[in-house]
Amino acid sequence: MERKTKIHAEDGRQEITITREFELPLDLLFRAYTDAAIVEQWMGNKVLQLDNKALGAYRFETTDPKGNVVLRSRGTIHSFEPNHRITRTFEMENTPFEAQLEFLEFAALTESTSLLTMHVIYRSVAQRDQMLQLPFAQGINMAHNRLEQIVLTVQSTNHE
Amino acid sequence: MELRRDVFQAIADPTRRAILTLLAFQAMTPTAIAENFGSTRQTISKHIQILSACELLQPQQNGREIHYTLNAKNMKAIADFIEPFRVLWEERFNKLEDVMKQYIPKK
């Protein structure tokens, strides 16, 4: 299967470009970024604030199944051009990562397909590389947690 | 490198990731590895075969027993790589597409 989402990340640079083609008309793709209830559905978080305008701001909150807050993120919207472009910052609160600058560009390919280009600029090459490796590190952590659970289960079974 | 795609298929599986985590601490025989999981010895052997084929594991013959260790060099290559980051966005965007395909505009 062809990979729809592409990441362009050159060695030694503090930026990346993420591109994705959607089987959606441009206005629906853009709406997915601007309607708070829809953002919540696909991002899987709570939208505390989302002012879609130049000099607006947004705040998201991610909770675990018990309702504990695991991550808060926020940013300011620098420019907002419907069905064309959003320029904003993004920052995860209480993490070592500093704010990043995001240029989101929305374009129609056909009447029923569209393209999103996300150009992200980080404070440093090191921060970019850390951010890129975060999901891999989390995958290993998840595997490790699962392993701990398995070991605990095995131990308790042995004690029975 | 043609190998890479297979490598990421290999680590996409949670059991195989757990095996790699186990082997990060010590060299182990297939039997010892299997003891950590609820699956059969055969299932674990299959996982070990896949990981070995991707050169993430190295076998060491000790008399009659084979111990497996991590191939540190190839593990490092994965850690530097960004496939899990891409997959994270791919899943997020797939969700977006699914949500919007069901979207009915408000009048």
C-alpha cells in the first residue's frame, strides 16, 4: 500500500515537513482543524480553547481513561486564512520541549481530494531529533510496561 | 536500505518489542524468553525468527544451547529513525479522514 503520510526530515536541520493527501474536499479538511468538537474526535483530546483568528490562541488537554491529565498543549495562532493557511505555535506544557513554529497549508487537489503540508520549525536540531524520536521511545516504554505486567502476572500465578 | 521496511514491520508487534526489551538486559535461550509470555513456545520461536531475519538479534551457540542477544548496531539504526513518528501522524490523519467522511454539515 502506498504511504499517504510522508515526513521529510533532512539530517542536521531544525525543521521537518509532513505531507498528507486526504480523500476529502478542501473545506472538510480545513473544518477538521477549526471545529473544536471535530478536533476532539480525531486528536483524542479535550479542546479547552480554540480561537480561529489572527492573534488567537488554543489549548488542548489529554487525559488518561481515569480522567487524570497526562498532557496539556497550547499555542498562539499567528495568521488564519480559511481553506488556505494557519500559522501557529505549538508547545507541550511542563516538558523539556520548547515552542515550535508550524505552517499549515491546505490545498485542493481535485474536487474531492486535498493536500495538507505541515512545515514545522524547532528551536534546535537536537530538539527536532528528540521530538522525532519521541514516539519510538514511547513504543519501547509501552513494551516495557507491558513486559512488567506480564512478569507480575507470571509471578502472581506462580504464587498461587 | 531495503532492510528497513522489514525492520519496522518487525518492531510494530508488541510481543516482538517486549522480546527486544527482555534481551536488552541479558542473553537468553528461546525457552527462557518464552517463559515470560503467555503464548506457546512455537509462537515465540516465530517471533524470534522474524527478529533474527531482520538482524535485530544475534544467536550465540553455547554447547547445545543457543542464546540470543541484541544486535546493538541495528537497534541504534532504528532508534535514530523516524518511522514510529510517521506512523503516529498516519494514524492521526486516518482518524481525521474517517471522522470527516461521516461528517454531515449543519444547516
